[in-house]
Amino acid sequence: MTAKLIDGKAIAQDIRNEVKEGAAKLREKGIVPGLATVLVGSDPASHKYVAMKRKACAEANIESFHHELGEDATQAEVLELVQGLGADPKVHGILVQLPLPNHIDEETILNAVPLSKDVDGFHPLNIGALAMKGREGDFIPCTPNGCIELLDRSGTTIEGANAVVLGRSNIVGMPVALLLVKRNATVTICHSRTKDLADVVRSADILIAAIGRAHFVSADMIKPGATVIDVGTNMIDDATRKSGRRLVGDVDFAAAKEVAGAITPVPGGVGPMTIAMLLQNTLRGAERA
Ligand code: NAP
């Protein structure tokens, strides 16, 4: 079997076009959707991610307000900045790029983002709402929501499916598992202490792999015909590349695509969805405002 490729790049572009249209309509009513980005320190990867997010905003008719503080910024300075953005009516979403420098308490800073502007969806009350029947929360975290969009837009039936989530982190594994339960899947969460993990994974109609271990999921762990969403991003050595390295997922894609019914590649699967969902959340924030 050769699996259907779930093209995250194309699906993310569709969502970005939808957001662009929605933002244009809001602008006609005099509301300019705005995302504030907060970057503390000099981590090159963080600078790259924020630049990508700001470029995506510009393309989607969303204004971005960028704030950069040095590595030596105090917690009080970061807090004051975030609180100011929380009170600014032009800002509909606040994105604090993580990780923050070690001397700054991440939880204190994230808790200062008002719920109504928590476009990352990481606030405990937003995550808590995912676990409660009939509750929506203000925002759904971007990468988990991106996984669900990939399932929906690739025609995978979630209701009644046996879904296995590999990983239980606050930012991916746990929220994606809660979203799948909300959509009436039967969900098993696996982690580093799970017994007979391969057998559990083999029962999955839907597999979400989010553990950060290159090629951890082999073809023989996949149920024939299953839909596989690979969240993992891992760099491995590759002498054929100029950089000497290559990005791969948690799934052994080349072998798994011969067994799965549908599968996301890495890169080009979940990755592009995260920014698309951030734009969608910012638009929602602006629509509510
Ligand atoms: P994390 O916080 O390190 O969590 C990893 C999870 O995997 C933990 O729950 C851990 O179990 C579990 N795990 C680790 N090794 C395992 C093993 N050998 N067997 C079973 N379970 C194992 O990672 P994360 O932040 O969720 O990220 C996961 C991956 O997704 C990473 O590669 C990350 O780069 C990627 N990611 C991609 C995007 C994107 O936009 N594409 C966004 C976010 C994350 P315990 O809880 O028992 O320790």
C-alpha cells in the first residue's frame, strides 16, 4: 500500500487564504487584526520563528507589533511589557516566544497574557476548557488544533476511531488527546512509562506521534490503513546534505507510507499548520473584539 500524502503545506495555505479574506473583511469595518510578538534574548531559532510569524501576518492582512528585549531584561521589564500589550486595544493576540531566558519565570509571564489574547492557547484555563464537556475556551493551542485540521481536511473520520497519541506534553500530546476525545475518538495516551507501547500503537486507526525521537515509529507498529500525523521534528546527520543534517519526524516515513492509509511528511506536514492556526486564532481574537 502507498499511503495518501497529507500535504500540510497546501492545507496551511488554504487556511492562510481564509484568514486573509476574513481579516480583509474586518478591515473594511475598521478593525485591523493585530498580533504582538515578544522576543527576549538572542536565541537564533527564536528570532527565525518570530520573523516567520511576522511575515505570515503581513501576508494575511494582520498587523504585527514586534517587541524585543535583551538577554539581560529583568522579569519585571518583561511583565510590564506583556501587561501593557494586554491593555492595548490594537493588540488582539500576544505571542511570547519561548523559551525565555532561565532567570525569567515562564509561568508568571504567560499568566500575564489575558485569556482573550492568549492566541497560543497555553493558558491553564484554555487547556482546562478542553478537558470539560460543553466548554470551548477562548483559544485552542495551535499545533494540536493543526493536527485536528489535518485529519478533517484529509477526510479522516475521527468519531469512533481508536486514536493513539504518543507523548503527553502540555503543548502537544495532552491537548491533542483532549481534542480527539471532544471529537468522540477513543483515545490512548502513551509516554515513556507505557508498557507494550508497540502493541498499543498498532491498535490505532489514528496515530499522533509527538515524542521528539527520530524514526521511533517503525512500519510494523502501524495498523494497515491508519492515518498517521507526525508532529516530531528531529535533526539527524545526513552527509548528502550541504548542512550535513536533515529534518525528520518521529515516524520512519519511507517505510510507514507503505502501510498507513494516509500520512504527513516531515517537513511539510504539521509544521506549516502551527503558524496557520496562530493566524486563525489572531483573527478570531479580533472578530471577538
Ligand atoms: P516533550 O515536551 O519533550 O514531550 C515528549 C513526550 O514524549 C513526553 O510525554 C515523553 O514522555 C514522551 N516520550 C519521550 N520519549 C519517549 C519514548 N521513548 N517512549 C514513549 N514516550 C516517550 O516534547 P513536545 O514539546 O511535546 O514535542 C514533541 C515533538 O514535537 C518534538 O520533536 C518537537 O520538536 C515537536 N513539535 C513540533 C511542532 C510543530 O509545529 N511541528 C510543535 C511543537 C512540537 P514522559 O511524559 O513520560 O516524559
